[in-house]
Amino acid sequence: MDYIVRATAAGGQIRAFAATTKDTVETARAAHNTSPVATAALGRLLSAGAMMGAMMKGEKDLLTLQIHAGGPLQGITVTADSMGNVKGYVGNPEVILPANAKGKLDVAGAVGVGFLDVIKDMGLKEPYIGQCALQTSEIAEDLTYYFATSEQVPSSVGLGVLMNRDNTVRQAGGFILQLMPFCDEAVITKLEERIAKVQSVTAMLDEGLTPEQILERFLGDMDLMINDTMPTQFHCNCGRERLSRVLITLGRKELKSMIQDGKPVELKCHFCNKAYAFSVEELKELLRKSR
């Protein structure tokens, strides 16, 4: 069961999030039939999206993370809400690359050079949009840089996806540790030393550590307080209604052309790959609605 933990430490000077997202990432992998390196890249951003969604307060708040980059993966898009629902896709799910110098999946090579956009729709007139250049294209470091530059919150982000030999997901998850503005130097130094010593996210997850125990590794002797836990899952809210609106936005000319073809039209949801077929009669009905 995937879930996110929210916590504070050092008397509220640190706020922390950790998540286990194995089922979420496996659902995405199965839906999009992603290659191992595409699964790792998408899984890291899904894990980050789930935790960043949990940072938002409003029930209807929505977060979108978009990576626009020049690598063969052709970008990643992830959307999350504040209830633990997250979904996403990559531009090219079939990317195959040789392992990197460390013998690991070459996520940075698949992603390539580019930008990260963070869009928060909190029901205001305009959504908040933050952007930063990708620093390493490994995703965790890029988000660490984003928090520091766009939100002025010193943070440490760790994300990991470990694959089985049959290319299913073995482990996935991550953490986000953030320093509050009033954090004192001694706390900062202690946390930096701890982060330097701790092994990778995937190693901790593969050791069997829960999100609570991961935070314990970092903050156990710093008055760690687990505030709450919430389930997280890959969930797509697409449906015929939503896809029919997409067809209407194509315009009357395009709809007429489809009707003249005399064949049903199939649309696939970007986020979950589910296919929806619209008969000629249904297309005629949409044409009538589009007036």
C-alpha cells in the first residue's frame, strides 16, 4: 500500500515528507508500457509529484510538474492533487539507453538538457508558475535546485525507482526535507552531515525501510514528529465526458470531417492510455452541441 508521511522536526525548524510509491509507479509502467529507464524517470517525478501535492492545502488544488528537455524521452508530465492522487506520462515510453558510468539506468541521458516547470493551480485567477533549468536531469537534484531558487526554501530531495529483472517495479519512493526560514545553524549543519552519510533512497527502500523509518534515519534524534500519513495512488480522472469536450474543442470543421469519414473515432487519454471510441452518431451529437 503506497502512502505519504508528513512530519516536522527540530521544533518545527524542519518539515519533512517521505513516500513509498511502488504500486503507483508499477500502475504507470503497466498503463504506458514504459521501458526501464522511462519507468525510472517517470517514477521519480510521480513520487515527487505525490509529495508536493500533499504540501498543498486546498481540496481542489492541483499541481503539474513538466519537464521540457531535449533527450530521447521527449519530456515528462505529472499532475497531482492534495489528496494523494497522481498521474503522468512521458513523451517516448520506449527509450532504451545503455547504463551510465555507475552501471545504473541513465535517467539523465534519457531526460536531456532542458527546463522544469512547476504549475500550482490553487483556484486563484492565475496559477503560480515556477521554472528552473535542469541541473543534472536526474530529477531529485533538479527539484532541490527548484525549491532553493523559485520558492526560496532550502531543501533536500531524494527520489528512487528500482526495477526487477522482468522490468516490473521493485521499489519506488522518496523524501523531501525542507528548512524553515528561522532554522538555526546548528540544526542545518547536523542535517547536512546526516544527508551526506545516508545511502540512496532505493537502497533504503530495498532494505525494507518504511517512509517513517527513512525520516527516522535523517531526523530520529531531532525530535521527529510524524504529523499524519495519507494514501497515494496512480489515479486518472479521465472519462467520456472529458474526452468529448476535447473533441468539441477541435472545432466544427474537424468534427464534420470525422463524420464524413463515416468511421468511429478513437481517442486515448495521455495520462492513463485508456481508449474511448466515439461512434458517428455520437460525433453528430457533439457537432450539434458545439453550436
